Amino acid sequence: MSKLRVGLLFGGRSGEHEVSIISARAIANALSAKANSQKYEIVPFYIQKNGVWQGGETAQQVLKSGVATENPAITPNLWQFPAETAEIDLWFPILHGPNGEDGTIQGLLTLIQVPFVGSGVLGSATGMDKIAMKTAFAQAGLPQVKYKAITRAQIWSNPCIFPKLCDEIEATLGYPCFVKPANLGSSVGIAKVRSRQELEAALDNAATYDRRIIVEAGVVAREVECAVLGNDNPKASVIGEITFDSDFYDYETKYTEGKADLLIPAPLPETVVQQIQEMALQAFAAVDGAGLARVDFFYVEATGEILINEINTLPGFTSTSMYPQLWANTGISFTELVDQLIQLAIERHTNSKLEDSVK
């Protein structure tokens, strides 16, 4: 029986390039494990920070060393992919952030009609854009913190509008509040603000990252997360909690060893656990998720209120990331998890072909 050739796609044109490499190495180890090695053949593809696709020895070396590389002499060309791409049976994209989990690469993989792990174009794009995501959550009746969506033009184009905008944010959301670019991951460009001066600076900074910005009201709450696995009949994992001493869960806290602790399972009442799991599945359906997702929540212990924060349709997949750890504590090992995700990708692709034949 021939092995399934899995195209492991990593790197990418985002600030989470290095995290993607670490995730890819963990997945490659899982595919090489005894339980999977007879079923799958790994074919790595590394996307440089400038967008050039590298296969062969270059991709193998980056995967082996874990160190990003780039050949600036090669310029990106959409139609010049490594020859090995034509031989792939299934794609496993592990590209975090813009140009990786926002529907762009998913659109390309959909066009070439080869199965791939994770959500499709709609689920990926909706899950990546915080404004679209919150709109979908609101439509599904999921409770959230108060927020305001604004654009770069409102911040930069008219000096008369800016003070009024800040007045409105102060009146509706108050302080502290969080200013976030709508389409970046890993807390890049996010700021917690407590005054008009900090608000103005944070809005100006966020506008350099994205033309769409969201401002959210602050809340005193515990930060808890739930992993989802499946397609049309997904299941939810145990709940994990993130604890940290920094002001908020920023990029440095996320990716610096010792800055944050993960409590799995989270010490929560069973009724709260069940409610979070149900809400995670509702959120997954609201954005049309597929394969995998991590859903983040605020638990306001003083009132018992549960507020959905966001969904990540392609979460970190390092051996210490929350998503695989949640499933390990639910009874699915890292190696088995990778195998299940591949099988879910095949299932989804098969169902899509059936739908196309009916049309």
C-alpha cells in the first residue's frame, strides 16, 4: 500500500513565521512516529518571508534546523512553485497569521482540488478578521464584551473626526480598553490603554498594521480556552486556563518560556465547563469551521458570566501549545491528533466532491 504524500506547508509572510516553523517540526515528528510513518510520507514546503516557495533541500534544512532562511535573489512568482507540489496527495498548512490562516492559502488549495487540513476560505477568513468574527458570533447569540469597529480612514484622514471618535470610545467602552488590528494574530499590534493619550497612540499604531481596527472594553476575568476537533459533528476538549503576571496576554507573554502557565484541566465548576464546551461548538459552527480550532473565552468569576473572546482556526501546534495539550488531556495524543486531522481533511474533501457532483 503506497503512502499518502503530505505536503507540509510552513513559514509564510507574517510575524508568526518562526512559530510556524516550530509547529511544522512538531507535526513532522508526529508524522514520522511509528503509528503514522507507514501511512504518510512528509514532503515539506517552506515559504520564505518574501513569499517564495522553497521545496527540496532548502525546506528539509529549515525543518531540520528550525532556523528561518531566505534567498533574496529569488523573487516571488505565483506560478513558479516547486515541482514536487504536483505530486502532493494532501496538504497540511501550518501557516499562522495573515497570508496563512486568513483564507488566502486555503483559496489556492481549494483551486488545485487537493484535500487540506483545516477550515476552508469562509471559515478561515471569518475566523481571522476580528470584526467579521464578532459579527458572526453576535448572529449566533454568543455573549461578548462591548466593542467598536473603526477604520484607518477614521483615524488618519480627518483631524476633526479623531477627537470625536475618542470621545465615543470613552463614552461607550471606558477604560481600560484594548485596541487591536482586525487581522493580526498572536497579539501583534494590540495595546491596553487607560487614558486618552494612550488611546490616541494605540489607535495610530494599530492603523499602521491594518485598515480595520477594533476596540474592546476591558473585563476582569479568567482567560480559558477550549479546543474543537471535527467537521460537521465536532467535539470539544477539556478546558484549559492561562495564568500570567504581565498586564495582558501579549506576544512576549505568549512566546517567552516561563511568562505564562497553562492549567489543564482548568479548575472550574462542571456546569461552567459544559457551557464553555457548548459555546465553543456554537462558535465553530458560526464561522463554518472545519478540522480544528481553539476558542478563547473570558470567565467572569464574580458573576458567573462567560464571554467569548475569539476563535483561532489554525492555532499554534508546537508540542507545548494549548491546542494539542488540551487534546492530550482529553485522551488524544499528539501523534493521533495529527492523524485524525488528516482523516478529517480527506472526509471534508470527499463530501465536497459529492456536493459538486450534485450541482
